Amino acid sequence: MRDLNIPEQRHPEKAHKPDNAQPKKPDWIRVKAPTSDGYKKTRDIMRDNKLVTVCEEAGCPNVGECWSQGHATMMIMGEVCTRACTFCNIATGKPPEDLDVFEPGRVASAVKKLGLNHVVVTSVDRDDVKDGGAEHFAQTIRAIRKQSPNTTIEILTPDFIRCDDSALETVVAARPDVFNHNLETVPGLYPEVRPGARYFHSLRLLQRVKELDPSMFTKSGIMVGLGEDKQSVVQVMEDMRAADIDFLTIGQYLQPTPKHHAVDRFVTPDEFANYEKTAFNKGFLMVSATPLTRSSYHAGDDFARLRAARLKALGH
Ligand code: SF4
């Protein structure tokens, strides 16, 4: 039995890699330790419902702030991912268990207990499951809708690269309010950063969501500080707009352990502000570009802005 708390067992494919120095974080990255009562309440609801969160598994710096407001991003389909992206701290390998048929109900129950207006649900990659977990996602969306009909639902999905078209169709047919799939980085860094994925496949996935349901909001994000140049980031914005993606997130990459991809540099808050301005000029309805931006950071407030921006664009 693996102990996922031991780094070499958490990431067996990275154990042999040389260490990359972890540079000291600049002042603008510092966050407060999680201690509030709200944080503890959220943690207890996650534990009681035996739920895994990306907030904890990925070591997200915003956990104190988000959980104090009940904003936890649940990660379905287990805690072991079949990919081995070099930036990610989720445990990797062959998942020990099949999908848990009771998990959609537990997620729905936790969403209700947290009283969320907006929830973000993500997952590990399950390349070992025929439909990539598409039906499991759909069941989770339906279970949340049933218990909390007024809660808006945002999903952050894998790329379903080994599945036929029906996998994506199944998820879209369950009608999440926001369909998010992260491109994560610029195309030139894919072989190093996201070796199991393909840039144009991910882009096409998002374009196809819009073709299947033009009313669905689409969202995608990248990390910066991985070694990309500004021109490549602007090209990604162009590509995303060509795929009709509504919402762009850009955040600073932070290196989880010495075995992970090295931080190339810390992008300054001014550079983030410039990315935000450029992205809005390219026509995104909503942009979040700050050092601590993550896909699910402030997702509820940003969803309200996204919806308002679409109504304004439609002249309402
Ligand atoms: S930003 Fe997202 S992943 Fe990070 S703590 Fe907040 S909800 Fe969780």
C-alpha cells in the first residue's frame, strides 16, 4: 500500500529526477496561514463526506481565504491521477480503486451543507476508465442540481483525449453553467510541462463545448513563470478567442517540491495587470490575471461578473 504523504511514493515517476532549487517567494505571493473557524468548518464537512479537494492535494496557497468562506473545490474520481504533469502535486500512478458510485451524492450533500451559490468541481485524470469519467461528472452535476437547484455549477475537467466524442457530449448534456478546462501553459512547453496532453486537443475540446451548447460559458487558464515568453502568452490568448473561450485565468506557477518543474521567474503584479488589459482587448468577457489567481479562486464572484458581461454584450 502506498503512503501518499511520502514524496517518492506520491510521485514515483519524479523520484529519480534531480532537484530543482525552489526560489524564495516574493512579498506579493505571501498568504496567511489557515486558522479561521470557517476554514475548520469547511475542513470538517470535507472529512465527514470523505471528499478530496484540489485545494489540499495541490497545496493551493489560497486555502485559508477560500475555505474561510466555504469555497472548497472538490476533486472527484479519487486522489491518484493517471497523468504525470511536471507542475502538479496531485499523486500520480495507477488509481487503486474504481470510481465510487456514491461520490456524486456525497459531493451534492457537501455543497448543500456549505450553502454554496456557486461550486467548482474538478477531478484527476482517469485514463484507465473507458469514458474518462464523463458519466461520473454528469452524475455529479445532476446530483448537485437536485439537492441545490439554485447553485451554479462550474466544472474543471480532464481532456478526455483517449475517449470518443460521446464522452464530452455526456458532460455537456448535463448542463454545467461553466465548462472549464485548463490549457495550463503555452504550446512550446507542453512536452516538458504537460507531456501526456496535446495543446490543440485541449483547445479543440473547449471549442467543441461551445459548438455543442453555445449558451454554456467556457473558461480556461494558464500558469506563468514556467519559462514562457510574453509573445507566446499573447498567442495563447488569440488561440483561445478563436475557440470562443469566454473567461481566461492567468496565475503564477509555484513549485510544489524540488522534484517538480523549476520556477523560471516570478511575474510581477504589473506584468499581470498588462496581461489582463491585453486579454480584455482581445475580447474575453472575463479575465482574472494576478499572481494568486487559480481556476477556482473567487470563482463565484467572477461567475456573476461573467454573466453580467455577457448580458451587457448582448445589449441587455
Ligand atoms: S483557489 Fe481554488 S484550489 Fe485554491 S483554495 Fe481556493 S478553491 Fe481551492
